[in-house]
Amino acid sequence: MKAVFTPGNNIAMKIPSHEYDQTLHFYRDVIAIPELARERDTDTPRFQFGDKTLWLDNVPGISQAEIWLEIVTNDIAAAAEHLANHKVTRCDEIEPLPEGFAAFWVASPSNIIHLVSQSD
């Protein structure tokens, strides 16, 4: 099967601890984007960002904010093979994924991190 890629629903903003409170204040209070209820297994704030969900992750030890994007595929094995054939850098060590979650991490040529996940 050929892998088909579509944009996912999630955008993660990885924010250094020294900028986190101000960034959270900006999205929550200054521009007042609607905040979503917390998921039961995380304390990460989430906001409705148009038809996407914006996650604001506090990441100690980084020096500047990063944007991470989600890509969904119909066939995770074919997607992994396709991306490898195109010499896309796989970086699964960047953040652990839940056990049994059909997904992996890659970096674009400009070092934007993408979660490639299996569609439902």
C-alpha cells in the first residue's frame, strides 16, 4: 500500500521554562484563545487554534521555543519506508511515545519536528 499523508490535528509548542508563564499568559489572557479541558493524563494546557489543537509544553533545558507538527498517514509502515527512501531524518529518541501508539518522529530539512501517526 502507498502511504498517504494528511495534516494532523495537533500543534505542539515546546517552550523554555524561562518563557513559559509569559507564553501561557499570552495565549490564555492577552489574545484569549479558547482553552480546552485538560486531558486526564497530562497537565499540559491545550487551546482551540482554528480547526487544530495547540499544546503548550513546558520544556526545561531548551533555549528557544520550537513548533512540532502532526502528520497522519493511512499506513504507518509504508510511511516509514517512504520517508526512509527519501532520506528523511527519523528521531524517535526526541520524546517517548505511549506503548502501542502507532507513530514515530521525523525532522523536516529545516528541523521542524513532525509526529507521524496512524489514522484511525
